[in-house]
Amino acid sequence: MGGERGGERGGMGSVSEDDFYERMRAFLRERRPDLHGDIEPTTQLWQAGYLDSFGLIETLALLEELTGHPIQIGADDLSSFFTMKGIFEAFVAG
């Protein structure tokens, strides 16, 4: 698996960058309604408390829904999940 991302990369499917950020913000706020403040593309999601190990699994399910293909990650992909921008660039924009 190491670093291998499922499906074809490069095809954004039907989600634009703005739509991706909007969907991710809604997802993160639903997961953690107790956290307040803006969630910017560069917000450190783990440090801010929006993501944890369970949240990572849920985020993968959301990414698969948005891209229309399976997402496989390896240890070297984990840093992509620090910010929404990192997630978008690594798994959606290709």
C-alpha cells in the first residue's frame, strides 16, 4: 500500500476545490460541534482537535464519496491529513 492512492489520480470528479472545502468544513463541524472558529484550508486539523484516529477513517469515507473511488493510504501519506489543503492536493486534485 505504501503511498499508493486508489483509483485514478488527476480526475477531480465532480467536486471543485471550493466545494471540497465547504463539504470538509461541514463534516468537521458535525464531528466536533464543540469546537468554534474558522476552519481554513491551512488549519492544523489534528492540533485543533478536528481529527483523530476515528476521524481519519471517517475522512477517508468522505474522500471516497467525493472522488468516486477507493482511497488507500500508507504511512507516508499521513502528513497529507494535517490540513484540508493537504488532503485536497494529495487525494482530490491529484
